[in-house]
Amino acid sequence: MKVCLPLGIFALSVIIAISCSQKQKKGKNPQSANIPIVQKADKKITLRLVGEVEFDRSYSDAQFIDNEKERDKYYKKQDKSNPLLIPAGIKDSLKDKLEKFGFVRGEELLLNRFKYKTKKEFPVRDDSGKSINIRFKHNEKNGEWKLFVSVDQDSSEIKLPSLQELKYALLDIIPDGYKEIVLLDEHYISNNELYDLIVYEIKTRK
């Protein structure tokens, strides 16, 4: 014999059954609610490429000079000339910032005024006296260069161009924290001597 329950009582019993079922599911792993969320700590120090400015000293016109003496004269003249901004006439805010240090003038790179360093490892300090370590690493097997900075057991690195020689200056281009690293990259391509000024910024947080 079937027992018929009033509709209200039946609905209430269904709600109670669902509620008990959900409590049982939650109770399968009572410790799960107490497991902390592990977040990756932010790095205390980072490196970033600010940008680069390119210059060129060209010898390409020599191919149009047949007279040997005239060609030698042309080469000597070009050797004494300053590399020129490429592409010519561009507006570049980074180039404008470099001008105040005296080795960039208009569209010319004054190489003899670029007072560079060559040491591969050294410490630097910010205005508050906090020190970090800077190291240039060179893999002699594949020719790869990397710039490596470290502070308080934290570090960061960035891959550099394939350099013929290590030449750089520390300049306060962005007045915030540490001085920027200005790398001079020199290379030769098809009757052109190319000079790139590449700027890297060091950022730290407390």
C-alpha cells in the first residue's frame, strides 16, 4: 500500500537530503580548506633592454673610385670620420638622452669620447648606498655573452649580442635607482663599420 505524503513535507525532505549529501562530500577531505595557496615570489632584481641607437661608418663609395691614390685618400678620410646615425634624420628620444654625456653630437657618434670599461665583474651602488653585483659572462665555446646581476640571493640575467670586445659605460640615463649599462657593440658588414649603443636598465624592489 502506497503512502502519500503532503507536497510540502515531500519538498522539505528532498531539500534536507540534498543538504546532507553536500555536507558529506565536503567532509571527504576536511583538511583541504586549510591548504595555503603558494604564490611565486616576485624577483627582487630585474634587467630590461631599454633600447639601442645605431651608427654607421661607411666605406662603400670606394668601389666607385678607380684611382688607387684617390681610393687610399678616401679610406683615410673615412677612418677619421665619425660614425653617423642610421637611419639618418630619425627622431630618437634615447639618442637625445645620450647626447648630454658628450659622446653623441647630433647624428654623430664621437667614439674617442666614449669612456668605456672592460672589467667583467664589479659591484655598483645606488644613491642610498645599496650594492649589487654585475657580471658579464662569456661562453667561449659558442661565443655567447650574458649580463648577470644579483642582490640578496636573487639574480637576473639577459642575453647580449655576440661581441667582438666587451666595452661598456655606466651612465645615469634614467634617474631612478642604479645607473644604466650602455654597451658598445661593434661589427663589420659589407664595407660598413657598425656601432650600436645598447642600453640596459637595472630595477630592484625592497
